[in-house]
Amino acid sequence: MAQATMKRSATPAIRQTKLLINGEWLDPVEGGSFETYNPATGQVLAKVAAASAKDVDKAVKAARRALESGPWGRMDAAERGRLMFKLADLVERESDELAKMESLNCGKTINDSLADMQGVVNTLRYYAGWADKIEGRTVPVRGNFLSYTLRQPVGVIGQIIPWNFPLLMLAWKWGPALACGNTVVMKPAEQTPLTALRMGELAMEAGFPAGVVNLLNGMGETTGAALVSHPDVDKIAFTGHVDTAKIIQKAAADTLKRVTFELGGKSPNVVFADCDMDEAVAGAFHAIYFHGGQCCTAGSRLFVENKIHQEFVERLAEKAKERKIGDPLDPMTEQGPQVSKEQMDKILGYCELGQKQGATLMTGGQRHGDKGFFVEPTIFDNVKDDMAIAKDEIFGPVVSVLPFQRVEEVIERANRTFYGLAAAVWTQDIDKAHRFAREVKAGTVWVNCYHIVDTTTPFGGFKMSGQGRENGEAALEHYTESKTVTVKLK
Ligand code: NAI
Ligand code: MG
């Protein structure tokens, strides 16, 4: 076990850096490792074990054994739920430490990390409650037969998650998978391995049988790819970039694995002149700058009706200039660093491109400070639909403001993208609100609010923003197979 040496006693110790396979913490067969950073300083936090294809194979075999011949497959559904409730309690017990670890490794503000931990607890409890409520049906077939359906686990699930909500994404993936009785091999993002490792320890403490959850850190192109191509993995659940999903879908085709994807977007946030202006300004601000814009649902295309456009942008810019950027562990901080130098450079590249292509830079556009990976809150005004900053997912604190005139026009322009994850509308007119909600192509629509995502409601994308749904009852569909049993009656 690696013992971290840290400057601030307030920062949590890194207790575990190995691979969790079959209930044991193991060194990788081929001895791989990688360094993980504090994005607020650029300093190395720890060296973490990296899994190769050989470790993936060991973990998949352990997960298969746990499913087919271990206690997990025969366990009462209610008992599965009890283990999940126990894990939720342990996360609650450790949430201060986990939140600090998340902020340290991911750069999100401590307040956001604490909110994430509550989300983790809520998600685990919600799905723990489902464990003994996943039911089949009796079906009125023709003839003298009794037909009923069983809902059974899909099997061994490979789960690949990103770095923007490290532990919350883990919970969104473990929750429904475990409630439905599957076993899991998870690969966390290489940028943020630390809270997942702690979570592995907590899962063992909760008493999950060996092999039910396996955790393999490592790179996408090696560890992730080995998981996707492994013939004994039944399904891949992935959250990340749309281009990575294309690679995964192609690789999964060889074994016809099930796949579910959640893939970000370029979400339209539409403000009509009849909105509550104070709420809409605050809402549009939160929509783009929450977690430094590193959010799949970020409101990065801000459509503002001509009549209020000038005032709206000025008020938004004022707020952006006042944003407190700094140490994510300081409770007064409102915006931490971007997760990595790579992400910071990508965002700054778009800031340059926006200016080159002729958008008006209202504020920001620069790196903040010279240590760590901070970017100023940035506003581009008078953006055109075909500019790169209006089309590409920037995944940073950069908003494109697009003025508009009419309802039909803005709905058509909002839909002019291959993404379809989220959308929002700000208006007091219920007719406009519901018309927009019905016609916009997005998996989530917010009316006079933004970023309200609850574990109980389905979440996912239209078009190239995803396949399938997470959260809510909807996720259970994607973690069960339906089996029809027909009995001849005399
Ligand atoms: P990514 O899609 O490359 O990484 C996400 C996860 O996939 C990580 O665990 C990574 O190791 C894994 N991965 C990468 N290549 C893989 C492969 N060939 N096979 C299997 N697994 C693989 O995203 P990345 O590079 O971290 O970020 C790039 C951009 O992706 C961001 O700027 C953002 O636009 C988008 N993104 C979207 C997220 C969302 O919430 N929808 C989350 C993170 C990134
Ligand atoms: Mg990548």
C-alpha cells in the first residue's frame, strides 16, 4: 500500500493504489503503473497500478465465477439490497474524506464534491431499494399454456467511466448493475483513480462477496480496450467522448456485446424575453460554469431573444468577472481547475479559435494564473451556428451566446446538432415552454431551471449523445435480460 506524503494535514491519505480483483488487492501481472495529479498544482499525488489485458482477464474470470458459482448468484434479492444499503451507509460515514479526495484529484470545489457524495448515497439507496422489486410478468398467451417472464442479470458488466464526476458515475453504474444481480469490472478514468480505490475498500467492508465488484485502473487504449474486446464480458456501459464510443461500438461488434452510452453534448439553453430575468441570468451562469463547464449537460449554446440580448450578456459578463477561482479545497472557492493540462489546452485552443472565427469575446479567454490548470470563465457573444465554438463540445467554462428572434427559429437552430443530451428554456409562457419541451430533441429538458438531475429520473441522450438511459427505473431495462418461460398445462 502506498502512503501519501501530503503537505496539508487536512488532505486525506491515499491508502490503496492496487487492482481489486476477486476481493483482493493485487499488483498488476505485468507491473504497470501511472501517475495521478492534483490539477490545482500540477503535482503528482500517487503512482497507481495499471491493469494490462492479463489483469482484465483475471478480473473477468473472477466476475464470472462470482456470478455463476459464488454466493452472489444464489443470494436473496433482498440481501443484495442490504449490502448496497450498507455500502451507502459507509459512503455517508466517509463522505467528508471522500469529498476531499475527489476535490484533490479531480479539482472540483469541495462544495460540489460534497454534493456528489450525497448523490452517491442517494443513488446506492435508490437502487438498493429496487433489488427485491425487479419482477417479471405472467402473460395471457393463446392455448392451454402458462407463460411468464423472468428478469435475469445480463452477466459480467464492463463499466468505463470519465473523470468529471468520478464517484457519482461509479454509483450510477454500480447501482443498477448490482441491484439486478450482475457482477462488475470497472475501469475508472486515468485522471481520477483515487476515490474509486477507496470505494473498492468500502465495498469489501460492506461485505460484497469476492469478484462481485472488481476495479482496474489504467489507460483507455489498453485497460479499457481489453475490457471491451474480452469475449466473456456481456455488456459495456460507457460514459465519455462520442469518438471513444464509436471505437467501443466497433470493438464490441465482434462479440455483439450489449452497449449503453452517455456521451455529452452541446446543449441549447434558450432564454425568451418574457423570462424572469434574475433567475434566467443566474440559471444560464450555473448552466455553463458549474464544475468549470466539465459537465455533459453544460448549457454551452446560450440562445437569447434579441429584445433582451444586450442586457442579458452584460449581466452575465459581470457575474463571470466576479467568480472566485482557486483552491478547490477552500469552501469559498466557486471554480477549481480543469482536470488536466490536456483539457486546459483544448479549452484555450477553442478560445483562440472563437476569436479567429469572428465571435465577440466579452470576458475571459485566458488561463487563470500560472500554476495548475485554471481557465477564466469565458463568454463569446454574437456567435454564428456554424462556428466551431457553437458546434463542438468544449467541456470548459466557455459559453457561446447566439441571439434569436422567433420560437420556430430557435427550436430549429437548437436541434441543428448531432447531439441531444439536454436542453433548457426560460419563459413565463407555458405554451412556449411546453412547445419547446416537446419539439427539442434531447433526453432531458429543463423549464426555468438547469442541471437538475435526480437518481429517480431517466437520464441519457437522443441522437449521438447516447444509447439507453441511466438512473430511475429505466436503467433496470439495460441491466436485465428478459426470459420467457412457457409451461404446457393439462
Ligand atoms: P474519453 O472518452 O477518452 O475517456 C472516458 C473513459 O474512456 C476513460 O475511462 C478512458 O480511459 C476510457 N477510454 C478512452 N479510450 C478508450 C478505448 N479506446 N477503449 C475503452 N475505453 C477507453 O474522454 P477524455 O479523453 O477523458 O476527454 C475528452 C473529451 O471527452 C472531453 O473534452 C469531453 O468533451 C468529453 N467527455 C465527456 C464526458 C461526459 O460526461 N459525457 C466525460 C468526459 C469527457
Ligand atoms: Mg480520450
